[in-house]
Amino acid sequence: MPARRRLTRLIGVFAIVAFWVLLVGGAEFVVRALRKPPGYFPRNPREDPLYVADSATGYALKAGAHHDYVTPELSAAIDISSDGLRDTTAQAARKMAVRILSVGDSFTMGLAVEAQDTWSKQLERMLAKQLQAPVAVVNAGVPGYSARQIRQRLARYLPMVAPQVVIYGFTTETFTRMQNPVVFFGGTLVRSDALPGLRVTQNGLLYSPFRRAWLRSVDFWLNEHFELAAHVLNEVRHVRDRAAHTEAGILPASQTLDPATIRADMQPALDEMKTMKRDAEVAGARFLVLLINMQRPDGSFRGQDSIYNATAIRECAEFRITCVDLLPVLRREAKDAPVFRTKSDQHWTPRAHRIAADSLLRRVVPELIPRKRVASGEGGDGQGRWPSESACAATRCAAMSAAPLSRAASPVTR
């Protein structure tokens, strides 16, 4: 009898264990079938084929790349030149009488629009028509770049293009990239502060938000071998994080409305902007800043955008940088409708690029008309050579004062 009771107990224990194994195994099967691991970090097929590692800036556009940027609403062909521009080559642009170099991030490069719809190319056509001269507005924008990376890219292409004007497309809310620049890792773009929690696996990238190394290792193992437990651990983390954020009551830099805090956070990006101005002027080019803001899915612009732009405008005024602020026009034209973006993509539509080109035209032409006159022989040497800055100063000032722009009616401020 004792032996039979022990056997009965063993059978009972085995049945309980088998029940739980089958239950957990079944749950694991369902979770794997219906959900990805919580640490799964998807690559970005929309953009990843466009990039290659770069020793100076971390990554750059892949020379000779041809790719279609596809969203549910659009498909835009993106072709990269042999020297890494979404444009013609710098050598071809160098032959044009009027040369402008535009630098910035994805809003300058023009993700989500065809090349001819970017503000660079629209401005190029407008200038060619108005100046009646060969014009190249070279698009050197790269998605995800910080102000520092943009300054480094400017330094590369300044001697290659030899522009008369440099336009910096400053997406103001991206100042946080100075602290957390975007980097090329595992074949995709990621924020640098995410690197400690990323791991490349056979099935792609995994991300663990845990700071302790041992806990990250456990999280990675669960994501690869026991996804049900990984989901449970992830939910526990969410509960903990919500409680911690509620207690701390601290807003991240991208959410604060305090002007002093914003200015301090933006200062590293603003310092890079001033260095770009210096580099451009040393190379003999005028420097302009185009302030860029993202429209939200509901058609609005964030309250922080006005503070970001006002901060940049004050810095530009202090250091005598021409600044084009589109935000008042974008708000007025949008009428709270998401007309400058699509539902699934925050990048500008051709309409927004057109507004940028129109606004830039009013500021760029006064910078170039005096030079064009000298190049054609009016007050110059008659041989088509561009005059020096001092030779142009009087005529440029006259041209700019002849058609003053109302601050209230125009997005252009100085």
C-alpha cells in the first residue's frame, strides 16, 4: 500500500507538472504566433538601404543608391549621386553660375517627396527663372543628422560646390540630437542612447531598456527563448516606469515649455549653427537659416515650436544671421488640417516645400542679384567673375532696402 500511495502521488505530481508545461507551452505557442518579442527592434526598410557607415559623421548617404521610399500614402524615388548627394554631382553643380548649398536633415533632403518637389529644387527653378542664369541648389541633406553632423557635412561639400550662398535647414525640435545623435548600428539608424540596450541577433535587433547588465542579459535570453516570460517582464517594467514618472514629475526636454530651459538645451545646436556661419563666410558664401517645424497628425503645431523658433531667431539676430521662420505661414495655411504631412509620415508634403522655396526666394535673390549684375558686366570686370563681398556690399544693401519685407506679413525675419 505505501508503494501504491507513493506511485499515486508521483502520478499526481507528474500530471500537475504536465498540465502546467502544456499550459505554458500552449501560451508560448500562441504568443509567438500572435506577437513579436517585446524587445524586437524593427529595422526601417523605408530608409535603411540609403545609408552606409561613415568615419566622420557616423553614417552618410550611400553613393549610387537607388531606393523607393514607400508609405501607405505615397512612393517617392530616391537616387543618390556618386558623391553622396540626393542631387547631381558636386562637380556638375560647380559649373553653374549660381551655386547654393543646402544642408540639413530629412526635411531638407525631402524624404516622402520626389527630388523635384524638395524646397532645394523648387528654389532652383524659381531662381533660374528670375535670374535668367544657370542655377544649382545642391541638396546635401541627410535624415537624422544633428547640427554637429550637418556642420561636418557642410565642411565636406563647401570646397566641392564653392557656393555663393549656404542655406541651413534647421528642424528646431531636433536639438536633442546633440546629446543623443542618431547612429548607424546593425544596418539601421538608432539613437545613441539606445546602444547599450541593443543586441544584434540572427532574427534582427533586440532592445532591452534595463540599465543593469545582468537584468539586460536575462531580458535578452527571455526574448530569444521564452517570449511569454519576456512579455510578463516587460509589463512589470511598464508598471514600474509609470509609477516612477508620476513620482518624479520631471518633463523631458522635448516637452518643457520653460524658455530658459529650452534655450539652455538648444545652445549646443545653436553653437554649431554659428560655426556653420563662420565656415561659410570663410569660404566666401553668405549663410541663411531656414527654420523647419513638423506638423502633428491632427494638423496642429506644438506649443514648443514657437519657443524653439523664437530662441533660434534671437540667436540669429545676435550673430547677424539671416533667418527664415515659416511657422506663422504654415499655421495660417494649414487651418488646423494636416496638409503638410500624411497620416503615416511626418515629413513635409510638396506644398510645404513650396512655401519654403517661396519664402527663401525673397531672401536669396537680394543676395545674388548684385553678383549677377557684376558677373554680366554691370559694374564688374565684364568677364563673368564674381565680385568680393566688399564689392557687392553697397548694391546688396540697396537691393534689400528696395523691397523691404514686413515682419507681420512675411515668415522671413532677420
